[in-house]
Amino acid sequence: MLFIEYPKCSTCKKAKKWLDENGIEYTDRHIKDENPTVEELAAWHKMSGYPVKKFVNTSGMLYRELNLKDKLPKMTDEEVYALLATDGMLVKRPIIVTENYVLTGFKEAEWQEKMKK
């Protein structure tokens, strides 16, 4: 299991604590130091079943600075992947990647359901 996070993010800290408390092993990856590639984002998006917007950090400063609220609806998935691949701070986090599923953000009930099977 790959756990992609920004260590200063409070949601990421909560998610990591939850993983640790539940004895779930993972490989940690710092999203700013090792930004997801276009190929990774495309594969994760396809595997997740989520709309592409679920991979965008809509609460970040960069999202507001780039006026993405207005631009995103007009962008293709490929354009979104390319944009997200330019800066890890644009990507919703944390992200969990396994062989079978991808999760974005931390919703404890969703994580519990997916990981406790």
C-alpha cells in the first residue's frame, strides 16, 4: 500500500495516525518531494472510479491563485493530469494506492470499509 501525503497537512496526519493505530502497513511518499506523474494520475483516476475533480486539492492556495474553480469544468481529464503533475500541492491528499483500489482524502468510514476486508 502506498500512502501519499504532505507531512504538514492535518488531514494527512490524522490518516497516518489511523493507519498506524489499525496496524496497516504502508510505504510513505511525500507528495511535494515526489509529485505524482501524469501516468500515475491517469492510472489512479481510472482505478478509483472517482470523477477527476476528486484528485484536485480544492482547498489549497494554489487552486485559488490559478482560478481553477472556473477552469476545471472546461478541462479534459488529460489536461487535469498534466496540471496536477506540475505541483504536488495541487493534488488532493492523502492518497492511498493499492493493487485493488485508490482512495483520495481521508474519510474514516470509507477507509475502514475498504481496508478491513
